[in-house]
Amino acid sequence: MLIVTGGTAEYRPYIERQATFCKTQGYTHEIHDLGGLGMGRKTFVDPAEFAATLGGGLPAARFKPKLMLDQWVQSGDLVAWLDGDCVPVLPIEPPGDWDAAVTLRSDTELGASGIPATDWLNSGVVFVRWTRPGFDFLDDWLDACSRTTGDQTALNDVVGKGWDRFQWAAARGVIVEYPGYRIQILSSPEWNCWQFPAPPEARILHYKRGLRRAFAP
């Protein structure tokens, strides 16, 4: 399994924790230094992509699918994008016969913000199988990024454009069939958790903006 991540200087404590976890699990860890991180491969990204200019204080961050597509791994391998402030604490290989897997917010959060980019999926954790359908999913996400204001809006459009709260809720835990690929809808409290204290089933802790005080170096 390959974990891809990237960040600026403020993300270093979390990415160091990712690196330790990857070493213990035998995962490959591809780190992109997006400015001042001081570790990994130096990768240029337009600084505007980091500015919290979107609804809900989100940055555009439209570089994620491209950084995943830039990897060279063997056919069939599992590749995961983790935001630089995500810390895995349990093995993170979702079961099932899918081509991509994404994380859906908890039921109480669905539709709660009134902002489409922050109502449904969170793009901090995305899994893709290194197969033709997996490439097609990433291509679609990348294309949607070119037509929207941010990576999270784009991901929501690819997976469930036009869905209402009830359709999103019904998709939780389901593998949804699309033309060309199958997407597993994972539950964020287990696979991308930003509730603290975290529930015992949480596999990846996500110290998003406003929650970093919960991180213990």
C-alpha cells in the first residue's frame, strides 16, 4: 500500500506521525513538501491553493488527484491520499471489491452546514486501486477540480452531484456502481475521524483546522 500526502511547515508533526505509522505497517509513504515542510519531495503548488477562501474555511487544494496520479506503483496496488493533518492509528485497508473509496460525514453532519463542499464527503482521505477504473476515477476527479472552486466540491460532484441528504445517508457503507468504476462509501467516524475524543473504531484521526489542539505530539 502507498500513502501519498503533502503539506507545508505547519503539517510536519502530523506527517512525521504518518511516517512512523507507515514504517510499522510496511506501507510506502510518499511525502510532498509543498513549502517549508523540510521533508519529502519538493513539489510546487500555487500558494493560492492553500488559502482558506472557500465556504467553511476550506482551501481549494485541487492538487490532490494530480499528486496521486503522479505515482508509479504496480498494477492492483492500493493508493491512499491522506491530508497532511491526518494520523492513522489502525490498519487502513478497506475491505470490498471497489475501485475507489471515499469518506462520508456522520449522519448528524449531513447537510448541516448548508455549504455543499462541507455537507457530504470529506476529501482528506481517498483510496484508489491502481487499475484502469481507478485511473478513470482520478481523471474524473481531476477534471472536476478544473471546473470547480475546490477539490472537495469536485469530489462531491463526481460521487453524488445532485444527491439529497437521504440519498447520501442511504449510500453509507455501500459500493455504488458508476459508468466505469465502483465507489465504496466509507463512514468518516471510522475512516476519517475528526470527533475528539475519538471512538474506538477510528482508524484515521483528522486534526482539521480548529481541532489541532487535540493533537498530542
